[in-house]
Amino acid sequence: MEISTGRSHGTAVLRIANTGPVVPPEKVDEPFQPLRRAADDSHQGLGLSIVRAIATAHGATLAAHARVHGGLTAQITFETTQLVFEGVPLN
């Protein structure tokens, strides 16, 4: 798993990349739907749909891209004008 953060053009970005089975481009969004999984395993398929709901509730966007050799890269992007820590804007 690779995790990175950054700032670009008024946004804060969190990227998380993992390894796993190759995900066809047309199926990249499936693991973000409730009760859908990218792999046939014992997981319930709720985790990434919860991540998307939390990101949306905080004004962020979540995008995913298939990695060439398997797995996904997920990117959560926040507008920095919306970020506040202990009452102080972080822009």
C-alpha cells in the first residue's frame, strides 16, 4: 500500500494505492457501491462506499483508477477553502 498527500491549485489531495487483482476500467467504480466487491472474498463490500459517503459529506470528491499491474489508486480531493482545524481556516 502506498499513501501520499499533497496540495495543488487550492486543493488538498490524499492518494491511496494498493495492489490486488487487475480491475477492468469499466469495473473501477463497483467497489464503491454498497455490497459490491472487486474480489470474491469474505468482505461485505461496505468499506469503500462508506469512504465515499464520508468524503462527500465533507465536501470532498473521491476518484479511483485501476493500476496497470493490479489494484486501485483512490484519490480524495478537498477544496482547501473548506478546510478548518479548531476554527482556523487551512487555506
